[in-house]
Amino acid sequence: MSARRWLVLATLLVVGLCPLLGQSTTLTLTVSGTLGPVLSGNDRWGLNGRPVVLTITTSESLSPLERNTHAVEYQLTPSDVAATVSGTPFSGYSTPTSTGPIVAAVFTPEADIGVLSGVLQNDISTFAFAQIRGTIFLKPGSWNKTVLEHITAFSPSPQNITAATSPTGPGSKLEVDTGGATIYGLTGTASSTN
């Protein structure tokens, strides 16, 4: 092969691969369900029995914040998180002195556990904030161990999630703190796509 043809071929190869090298897959995790029962605290906002949707949309190229052999945490940006609670839209929030939302995957023999914690801002009123901690219990082995290297989807998807029956026991739940913490059970479905 002549030097000129080799140069043309190499150029085409590099130009063709550059867009692929810069691409990263977008991961979407969605939890949709109903809050309740109240497991602890006062239902001051009347959310018991109301619908909730939590959505995380982020790049699978995200690197772990912390990890060990059975758990991993990822730092999200506020724009990665959205929620609708009883029809009211919320978005992720952070300040220069606070971190953005964190999502974690924890492997146990009983379940693969997903956790989202952070501050959400009411998109209708800029003064309404809530510290949240959402926990879902998925089937054991739902996440491949590659989730310890980069954030990834779980399988099978979707999965039904069942509400916890106590504030510290197994099962899915959502803690909402607006100056006083309330923990709700959470029943519904969890899904992930990439």
C-alpha cells in the first residue's frame, strides 16, 4: 500500500472513531410508585397514599466517588435528578457549600439496594426545599459488578418494589425532611435504561 493510501486510510479511521470515542451512554433510572404507609414522623404534607416519581439521568462514564467490594457511590450534578411528588415537580439542588445528589448501589445477599440522597427544590416555589433519601430493594444480582467501575443499568428491568414495614427494616422507602423527617414506605416499579 502506498504511503498516500495509508495516510488516507488512517485519516478516515481516526475521523470515523473520534465521535465514538467521545460518546458516552446515557443512563436513566426511574422509580415510580405510591408513598405509604408512614413508617415514622408526621405526615405534615399529606403525602401518604400519594404518587411519586424519581428520575436520575446521567452519563455511564461517571466515575465512582467511593467504592469497596460490595458498595459504590456516585456524585451526581443537580440537573441529573428530577422528581414529581403528588403532582409537584422538584429538581436537584446544591450550593457552593453543599454537595449535589449522591446515588449508591449496595450488594447484599438479600437484595441489591439502590439509594438516592440529596436536596430537592420545588420547581414552583424557589423557597421550598426537601432533604430526601430514597431506598429501593431490587432482586439480588440485579446490578452487574461493573457498577463498581462505572454507573450502569440493572437487570431485569422493570422490577416491582415493595414498601418497607419499619423505618430501619428491609424494603423500599422514601425519607423526606423539611425541618422534620418523615419516612414513608414506597411501593411501585423501578426501571433502568441505557
